[in-house]
Amino acid sequence: QVQLEESGGGVVTPGGSLRLSCLTSGSRFVFDEMAWYTQAPGKQRELLAISRWRGQPEYSDSVKGRFTISRGNARNTVHLQMNSLKLEDTGVYYCNARGTVGAHKYDYWGQGTQVTVSS
């Protein structure tokens, strides 16, 4: 029943910016952790940024100083501001929500949004 939907992808030139959004629906709890991943052609899915219920967000080395993850005002929403985009940033960007409530574990994924950085 829980669904995650990403939006905001598109085609940009190097150095450009995009703001991705992830909206969840159907959840009856606040996720402990929400994150953004990317998957480039021929590569494994890579963690880019994590926003936790407690603590500061964390970023992969490849996006530090360029990307910013943030929570929205709406319940279980998250954004990814991407600046200074590079060609290698091209890929499908996925929103992920995970957590544990008692003995119940949950792990949800969106279907992804395409980001293409091209000159």
C-alpha cells in the first residue's frame, strides 16, 4: 500500500541544477530513514544521501558540497537539491524509505526519475 513517487528529473547541461522530490503515500508511520540513490547504466545502485529521523544528513563523497537532502513539511516527503551537476551524475534517481517499528521492518522504493546531464 505504501508508495513512493519521485519527480523533478530532466535533462540539464553540466553545471546546471535540479530539485528532486519524493512523495510518499499510504504510510501509517514516519519513516526512520529516507534516502536518495542513483543507478547509472551498467553500475550498481549507489547511495547518495540519507536523511534520518535523528541526526544530521549524510552524503557520499561524490556529491558532498553539491547535493542537499531535506525533509519537506508534508509527512514523509524528501527532496534532493542537486547543484553543479556533472556528466557522471546521469542516471535514474530513486527514493528509499526504511525503518523498523518493533519487530516490523520496512523498506520501500520509488520507481525512479531519470536525470540526464548532457553537453
